[in-house]
Amino acid sequence: MVIGTGTVALLPPGTAAHTADSVASLNGQIRQDKVQLNDWSTCVSAKTPRGQAQIQRLSGEISAAKEHEQRLEASAGSIDVWA
């Protein structure tokens, strides 16, 4: 499976462009994880202890990614300057 292709732009951390790029990346990951979660939730193995554990883990990862996305968006206006 190919996760991603293309060029990678190195943006300085804390810049609006870096934050937008990070949010876009998180959005893409959240979408992929939701598709995977839907697949796993409708699978026969979703009823097994292992399947339930995997679903719970992925649900937690989605929640964490959403929280991270919200923090990035909230901090977009307040940039720390490191000397």
C-alpha cells in the first residue's frame, strides 16, 4: 500500500503555512482512519476481543488526532518566537 507520494516542503515550525500543512495532513489521516474504522466495525471480527481492541485503539487515535488538529488551529494566531 502506498501511503503518500510527491514532494515534501520543509516549512519552518510555527508559521501559518506549516500549521495549515499540519492541519491538512491531520485531516487526511483522520479521513483514512475513519474509513479503516468503518471497515473494521462492519467486519465479522469486530465482535472478537482482538477486533474490539483494535477498534477501540483506532477510535482513540482518531480522537487524539482531532484534538491535536484543534490545538493547531487554536495556536495558528499565537506563534511562539524562539530566539
